Amino acid sequence: MFTIDLTVKNTAFPISIQRKTAEDAEAVYQLIVTAMRSGTPEIVELKCEGKAEKKVAVRTSEISGVQLVHKDGVATGSGRPPGFFAIASE
């Protein structure tokens, strides 16, 4: 399972969605990065493949970061993936 984490301005916690394949996850990641680069305040609607009922709509001008992580079932001490958000837990 692949997780795409979005950091939104003035929000303490990331928004996360899941994709089952690397290709789908990379496509969502590229969509978000392209929308962030455009500079226009578009709204991106995303659905989670891990939880079908989970949907989110985000204004791209409010996204300050995006991360693509492969979740292979290995847990960390904090329950978060190492890297992008690990510093926030310290």
C-alpha cells in the first residue's frame, strides 16, 4: 500500500490517502505537484483506496508539502513513517 501525505498550511496534522499500486500513487503525487506549481488556487478532490468512504477536497494553494511513502507493514516507534513527518514528533 502506498500513502500520499499532504501538509496543509495552518493545519497540525497531515492529510493522508492511500493507493494500492505504485503507478496510481505516482500519478496522484504528480497531479498534486503539478497543481502546486501552477500557482492558481484550484481544488483537488482525492479519494482513498484503503478506505472507500474517505474523500477530501483541498485548495492547492494551501498545500505546503506532499510525500509519497510505501507502507510495507513495518511500524516505527511513533507509528509514523520515518522522514517527512518524523521531526514533528520530537
